[in-house]
Amino acid sequence: MFSEKRSNTLHGILLIALFSCSAFYIAEFPFVKNLSLSPLIVGIILGMIYANSLRNHLPETWVPGIKFCTKEVLRYGIILYGFRLTFQSVVAIGTAGILIDTVVVICTILFGLVIGKLLRMDRDLSLLTATGSAICGAAAVLGAEPVVRAQPYKTAVAVSTVVIFGTLSMFIYPALYRAGFFHLDTQQMGIYTGSTLHEVAHVVGAGNAMGKEISDAAIIVKMIRVMMLAQVLLSMSLLLSRAAAKKGGEAVAEKRKITIPWFAFGFLLVIGFNSFDLLPRPVVDGINNVDTFMLTMAMTALGAETNFQKFKQAGAKPFLLAFALYLWLFFGGYALAKYVVPLLH
């Protein structure tokens, strides 16, 4: 019996792995690369197509394997993401990038919660959307999901919003920069790009379109935002636990204990290890490729748990929230880069 259950779980994992391989293959298509859509994003699209077409024709016993990918594979993927970062990159950009990133992350999450409340949105969905906009898009939403304990479709909706607006920004920023709309020097533009675009891929795409100096600064600033994920997840867990206790008394507080995001601490430890540069570059590159595949599996599995009926259930409000946060990042981030950054040099 145990062997049969384990075999069924493995079937679900292999199914997701197969879809993830397809996502990597599709992500190499020229038109997909031109859009800077990572395998993660292609994976969630494939997963959603499967969920709304073939899902009912496959054994339900495979579902535990799919859920395993949305939980365990995701957490280890977040830990290995630390091999993309070093603490030296924080020092390289200086206090300006750190301060701007801190303001952007805190304000975006707070604005997201306030605007979500005004829109009478589900709190979990508001928090996931705000976290994705504040830190690093889909990866941040995935990291927050175990702490928020949201339903899979809410996570998918939040991912969709940050992908849409992040992709738009990736094309809008270079176009406006070349048109002379942004009155910023290269370092300011790099800080602005890195502190306001959603996904790492979006920052890379927009930065490369505006020149190496801007791209280098933008990527470092973006990576500092990514480093803030661990602190945000821990703070989120503490605040959610307190809110539950305050709302429902001891019984609810006992039910909703503080979720210690151990994978977030693992993420920081890996960054610390990577900062010593002990591993050869090819080994780190190989780990990063494995990590990208693991995160793609998590995204694909997430899509496989998402029916389009759930999007209808969520309505237009999540996209209104994401648009409001996008406006804050665009105009608020510009003001910070233009007027605050010069004061810190």
C-alpha cells in the first residue's frame, strides 16, 4: 500500500518534470526570448493549460505528487536561489540602493494591504500581490505562499498580475529612457530600474536595452531586493500570527501558530556561503540551472492546481490592485531615484 502511494506520488512529480522540460524548450523560442519570459512563466502557463484541459482525464492519485512540487520542491528552490547572490553586491551599490530598496519594499506591501482593504479584497490575495510587486515577482509570491497559507488559485492570480505589469515595464522603461522622458543619470536610472521592476528577468531585459552601466547597477539593486525576502517572510509570519490571535483569541492563536520560514534562513545561509566564493563558477552555474528547473517545477505545479473558474471568482480587483501598485512603483520610484539618490552621494 505504501509502495503504491509512493509510486503514485512519483507519477505526479514526473508529470510536472515533463511539463517543466517543455517549458525550458519553449522558453528558447526566439519570440519567447524576445519577451524575456523565463521558463518559470512558461511553466505556469503550461500548468494552467493542463489544469483546464487534461486534468480530469488523469488519475487523482497523482495529485499528491503535484502538491509535493508546490511545497517541498518550491522551498528547496528558494534556498538554492541564494547562489545567485553575494553580500559583496550590497556593498558595491552603497547606501543609496539599500535605502531606496527598503523604502520601496515596505511602502509597496503597506500600500497593497491598504488598497486591498479599500477594494474589499481577500487579505491573502492582497498580501501575495503586494509581496510579488515589492520584491521579486513570481519567486516572492511563491516564497510567501507557505507563510500566508493561501489557496493555490490565489497564488496563481497574484503571479499573473506581477508578470503582466512587470513585462509591460520591461518594454516601457527602455522606450521612455531613449525618448528622454527620464531625467536621470546612468546610476540613478539603474537604481530606479532595479528597485521598481518586478522580476529579475525583467530587470535584466530592460537593463540590457539601456546599456551596460545601467544594467549592472539595476541588477545589483534588484538582488538587494531579493535578499530582503527572508526578512519580509519572517515579519509577515509574526504579524499574521498576532493578527489571528487578536481576532479570534487563544483558540485561533493556537490554530495559527507562527510559521517559521526555515527555507528563508536557508536562503540567507546560502548567500553567506556564496559570498566566500568557494565553489568554481561552472559549479555555481550548474546549481543555478538546477534551481531554475526546480522553481519551474513549482510554478508548473501551481498552474496545474489552477482552474480558470478561480480567476473569474477572483474578479478584476487583483488586477486593479496590481495596477495601483504599478503606478506607485513607476512614479514613486522615479521620485526616489531623482531626488533622494543624489542626497546620498
